[in-house]
Amino acid sequence: MSSRVARAAAPAVAAESSSPLAAAIEAKGVLGAHRWLIARRWSQAGILALFLAGPWAGLWLVKGNLSSSLTLEVLPLTDPYLLLQSLAAGHVAGSTAALGALIVVAFYLLAGGRAYCAWVCPVNVLTDTAAWLRRKLGLRRGRTPPRALRYWLLGATLAAAFATGTIAWELVNPVSMLYRGILFGLGLAWAILGAVFLFDLLVAPRGWCSHVCPVGAFYALLGRFALVRVSARRSGACDDCADCYRVCPEPHVIVPALKGAASPVIRSGDCTNCGRCIDACSKDVFRFTIRFDQRRDPS
Amino acid sequence: MDSSSSAAARRRFLQGIAGAAGSASLCALGLSLYARQTRALPADALRPPGALDEDRFSAACVRCGLCVRACPYDTLKLSEPGDNVVTGTPYFVARKIPCEMCPDIPCAKACPTGALDKALSDIAAARMGLAVLVDQETCLNYQGLRCDVCYRVCPLIDRAITLELRHNERTGKHAMFIPTVHADQCTGCGKCERSCVLDEAAIKVLPLVQARGALGAHYRLGWKEKEKAGRALGPEVIELPVRRPEAAP
């Protein structure tokens, strides 16, 4: 159902203008139509800068990488999915790592599970660029794997860890590989990252982040219970331009909130809280709120 | 929806699930095979002090590099894809930068997961590998010369490496001072390999699995058993009957 709504509305708009942001830019200005995107890029770059300040400038605020880190010598953070694989491989992690993973889980239960994908993960920049380039080059063809693939892969990575007694997924995981590469030496990791980029650009639109990546799948499971969410509170103002569907990396999450009669809150764990729909909407339908906020403005 | 389109939808749905499950299984299989292949550590890659044995290490290490950051001598390195060591895990190459054996063992302390054992409190108890004088034919001391460098640089001099005197058959009148490694003392820091004066080191630190033999569990060394029991376990001298040919006087 969901995809049919998006598809029905999109062609008319596409004919008018190639950019899904044209209407928003007209209504809110260039800055207004990119507010959350700019904020996200600052967040992603800022976190990377915190990590880089040590090796590049000798300013050791944060040590380690996204797999596990220590901030200001006190705050441990550990990737909970990684620790889960370690557990599946047969190792019960030390208390520092366990505490770090708990803190991360708690944080994303508040900030929105896949907020990790949109606000922290460096591969997101890569795949967003691929999506943008697809639009610019007018590449319309492509086959995406089923959306459920990432959850199967999530299970597969845990099974592989259990079967081999090693954290097998980390041998190829582009997410941790990119950060580790920037901070500790890239080696041949560029090949894997290049493959992800080309996969998204030429094979499957929004393929990696929205269909394949098991890291995202893990955070999506957290996201089902997350506090901070996007709400289509002013859904009455929606003029069916479908710009939000076109910019959204997970367009199916919008429909129930925007067109459904029940909650205006986007509840799907797949939503990355990227705020791109808020940016792209010229009618200011969307806003960030918490999941219990059921208000819908009367149209 | 009529029944035929719902059947088609069901078929599509099941096909999608089967496809996803199939790709995921393939992926798990591929990963497992790859993981198995990469498990063996190359002979020149040594783990930081306190590292769990290799099998358990690859389940425990999350590849965060906190040990690398804690190392004051840039000894440790995270493996990069393309290196021969499991991607992202810490190691060092003794010939490049050996372990300086910090008494406070900052690398092991920094490990959040326990892949490096925090309980290791005495760096002399670390077993990163074992030095082995692999090539007696090029080692200068084996030629009767007094190089002694590996012995001199050993942080546990006269314990982990000793010089054992031996007669020099070539000259007939000199002694050879043979560098001899003692596994019960050697930490595998790699200083000896680093400083070996040859173009290619004659003494090398190998991971323990490669460096050590193991006596069969059933095997008993008589003199040790005797020491343990405090007495001989059999009769000290076995009297054998003297058999002479019948005709002998």
C-alpha cells in the first residue's frame, strides 16, 4: 500500500521540477530547507573531529573508535550490537564494555534508534551522496533487495559469530571499517566502501542503509521503542506533493503517520530521525517530538 | 482483493522472504568461511601483553584501538584490511617496534572487553610469544664470535636469555657463547629480534602456538617423578641374571 501512494504522487512532481526541495526552498529559503541536513552533517563531522583531535592535534578528548571509546578518560561507550556478537561468539565482555553498551542503548532509546544512522554513522554520508548523485544523474533504474533482508542479515551475523567463535561481521563491516580506517589506517577498506557506494549508486537505490546493513537493523529494533520521533502533526496542511517521500531514505515509514487516521507519530523503527521530511516539506507538516505526543492540528 | 491477486501477493511475499533468508544464509556461510581462514596469525604478528589465546581473542576483541592509543611507544597497530592479521585487531611486529614492557601495562588496562586481561599485573608474566634462535647457521655467536646483542638487550637478561658455554670445535681452543632462551621467563617482547645485527634476524619471536612443543599428556620423565615422590619409584638398580654360554668356564 505504502509504496503505491508514493509512486502515484511522485511522477507529477518529478515532471514539474527535478529537485524535491524546490518547493521547500521557495517557501523557507535554502537554509530553511536544509536545516536538519546541515545539523546532521555537523553532528557527523563533529563526532569524527572529536576522535581525530587526538591523533591529529594531540588533544585526547575521545580515544578509540565507534566500536568502543573512552571520552575524557571517564565515559566508556561501546557498540551494543558488536558486544552482542562477541557474546554470541562465546565471550562475556568486561564490565567497562558492558557499561558502555548500556549507556549507548539508553541513549538511542531516547534519541531514536536509527538516529545513529543519520547523525553518527559515516557511511550515511557516503550513501546519501550516492542517492543525491542518482537524482542528479537521473538514474531511475535499480533493484532493491527486500527490506527484511537486513533483519535476516542481523540474525546471520549473530549465527556466524556463534558458529565461528569470532566476531565475523567485523571482518567486512563498512561502518566500523570507515571510522577505524580514518583513525588507524585504511588499508584496503576503501575497496569495501567503494563497493557500498557503487551498490547504492548503480545497483540498488538506498540499498545499503535501508535494506542491507545489519547495524542499522539492530538500531531499528531499538528504534521501535525510542522516545524522540517525527510527527506529521500538521498533516491537514499536506498538499500531496510527495516531496517528503522522495527525500526520505525509508519512505514507507511516513505513510501511516501522514495518511493514517491513528497516531501522527512515525513509529516505525526504520525511521532514522534524519529530519529530511521536515526540511523538504514546504507546508511544515512534520516536526520532531516525543512518541507520546499524539496531537494533530485540525486542518 | 480477489483470491487470485491475494495468492499472487502471498507468493510475492513468500518469495521476498525466501530471497532474504537465502541471501542471509549465504552471507553467514561466506562470513564463517572467511572468518575461519583469517583465524591463523602470521608468524611475525604478536598480540599485546595479556591477550587471551587466539581463539578466545577473536571473540573478545571489538577492534576499538584503545590499547593502541594507550601504548606510549607506538608498538601496537590495528590491522588494516589487506594486512595478514584479522582486520581491526591489535598486533605488533617485533622486528619493527618491540614491546617495551611498561611496568603498568597501559594497553591491557585500556581494554574495555577483557580481550587483554586486566588481571595481568606483572609484565614479566606476559607471554606475547617466545623468542627462538631459529637460525644457528647465521647467528654470530654460533660462529664463535661475541655478538651477544640479543642477550644484552633482553629486559630479563640472564633469566630469559642466558649464554651457555660450549667448546669451539673449529678453533679447538675457544669457547662459544650460545644464546639460550628459557620459555619459563621469556615474555616475547621482541627486543632480541629487533636488535639482532643480521640483515634478517636469526632470533625471532614466534606466537606461542608456533614456538612451543608439548609433551604427550601420558608421558612421564623418570627423574622428575623421582623428585616429586622423593624416592625412586622402582628398584634403584635392577639385578639382571648373568647368563653365560653353557660351555664357558
